[in-house]
Amino acid sequence: MLKVLITGTSQGIGKATAECFLNKGMYVIGVDTQPASIQHKNYLHYNEDIAQIPELGLKYNLTDLSYVVHNAGIQLGENVVKTNLLDTMKLDAYIRQLNPQLKAITFNTSISGVYGDEFPEYVASKAGLNGYVKYVAKQVMPNCIANAVCFGGVLTELNKPVMQDKDLWEKI
């Protein structure tokens, strides 16, 4: 059974991604700082800050992952750059060190990181993540694919602050 680790699985895009992989019969390890809302026999979830990365390797065997989806993110608050960029980089480096046989790594970087049409910290964190994806892609090729997915305006709980600003939502 193929195994995937997905961050940010408590809601929105991460939850939908986890459910998609589960429906394809894959073994999913969901990582989030909030409780999971997915109920599935092959779904493992824990509530732990991903900055405490060594515990992740102790809880789950990460040496046989096939795929990683870095999706976790926040839009507002003082920890936006830490959560969206620095924690993602730290977790990614840890997983790649444990598992050089990964097939694919996907990063949810957001179209706002390309065009700059959102909150400044969010834009900066996602633009930084876009640059990091290019670095990772060069490190892992030709044995692994690393790519960015830059979603536009997606109707999720996370996007409520943006959806409430009609001009900003239209830009996105």
C-alpha cells in the first residue's frame, strides 16, 4: 500500500486531499495542529506542532513514504511566516533525509505568492515557498518530482477573511 503524508488535514484543501488519497486506497498520515474531522480506518492523525519534528519520526515510520503533500498554512497572525514557510521547510528537509526514495513532493504555495494580492505576511510566506520548491526540485531530480500547486480563491474556512473583502476576493 502506498503511503502519503499530508499536512493541514483538519479542514479545507488538506482534508479534501487526504480524502482523495484515502478513496484511492492509500495509507494517509495526516499532520495538523487541530483535530481531524476525517473518519477512516486507514487514517492516522495526531495533534502536534510540526515544529516538534523528531516526535513525528518516532510516532510513524516515515522511511517508506511514497508521497508528501505540504499543505498546512494560515493567513493571519504573528506565526504566518513560521507556519507557512519555516515549519514546512524544516519538515520537508527532515522527511527527505529519512526517505531519499520519495516519488513526489507537492507544495501548496498559493497564487497569492505569485501575484501578491493578499495579506503581506501570507504573500511573503507563499512567495518564499515558491522559491523553496525550486530549490527542492533541483535537489531531488531525477528520482523524485517536486512541484508547487498555486490555487486561487478556494471556498474554505481559511479563506473567510479574504471572501469578506469583495475587492480582494475579486483580485484573487
